[in-house]
Amino acid sequence: MKVLVAEPGRPRLTWYGPQGERVELSGAVLQNWVSKTVNLLVEEFDAAPGVRVKFDLPVHWRTAVWALGAWRCGATVVLGGPETPAEAPADVVLTDRPDAWAGSGAELVAVTLPALARRFDGELPAGAIDAAAAVMTYGDVVTWAPETDPRATALEAPGTGPVDFADLVPLGGDVEPGARVLVDGGEPAAHALRTLLGVWAADGSVVLVEDGTMAELRTDAPRLARLRETERVTG
């Protein structure tokens, strides 16, 4: 999304994780992460329209980056649903529990969840790629990616019909242009990710709070108010 780098130094994604973890990505940094991810997906897995990428991950800043990368390749993002390989066929699986997917027949990408970890902590199944380590070896500019088909399926998730690329970014809604929006990481992943897209399409920025931290904030109004004030949340 070109709007992300209209002001390249402006924060676009701020993530709060457990134990006070905080990551902030400017538009330029977010674009760099996405470009690296696109290059990895294309070069390692031939990601393109028709390729299914299963996300066995919580809502997280890394989840957002990988979803943007998969969509940039024209691939289908598959969220939630069955948790066993036999029930969730996919070409590529992004997961923080790679052992559960060993032998699935899918290409495995192990995603570490600690905020700034540079590699996966633990043994990986044979052939699995360490996302944090591998992605850093790819360029900051997309060298080549397939054309996206507007009629192709961009998103599959439980409780909703398939979403085509043409309809992926919500239009209109309640997002004010340039708003700084607090997004609950406890929401269904499909809703959270599409909310991010809608905010960015409106030239806004996001404060994404992971599920456990958001649950704490719901019972601590002063702390929630401080976060909103500190982050200059407007929506």
C-alpha cells in the first residue's frame, strides 16, 4: 500500500505484547519488512495466486507483516479453523509450533513470537525455515512478484465467506482520515487484519495490542487511558 510510505518516518504499526514488549514500525520500516517477506515467499515457495498460506499464529505484528507479504504475492491467506495438518491443507504453513505440522506435506515456516527475537528458539523439523533469521537475508525492495488477480481469493477464515482481493480492503466505515486506532488482538484474526488494512487505507496508524495484554487493560481503566494518551490514540 503506497499510502504507508507517503510519510515514511511516520509510525504505522505499534504493537504491545506480553511483559510490556513494544515494537513500533514506521511506514518505511514496515514496507521493508513486507518486501523482504515477499522476496522470501516468491523465491522459496513460488508464492503466487492459487498458493494457500496457512497462518497458525496469534494476532501479532509479525502476523500482519506476513499477511501483507502473502497478499502482495497474490496468495491466499488461510486463518483459524482446523488445527491439524490433515484438516487444513496448505502449500505453506506459518506457525509458532512447527513440530505440530511436521510431516504435513506443507512447506513449514517457523515464526518466533518474542518481539525482537532474531531466530526461532528451539529445534526445527527437517526442511523448516526459521522466519526471523531467513527473512533478514532478503532485499528491502521487491525484485519480482506475480500480478494479483482481483477475482482470486485473498482470505479464508472461519465464520465468513472467502474474500476476494477486490474486496479485501474495507471501504468507508468509521475510520477518520489519519486516525491513530487501537486494535484489539483478541479479535478474530480476519477482522483484526482487515481493520489494519482499513486504517492504513485511510492514511492512519495502528496500535495493536495482543490478546493477553488487552484483557488486562479491559479491567484496568486508568492503565488503558494512559496507553491511549501515550500513544495518542484517536479512534
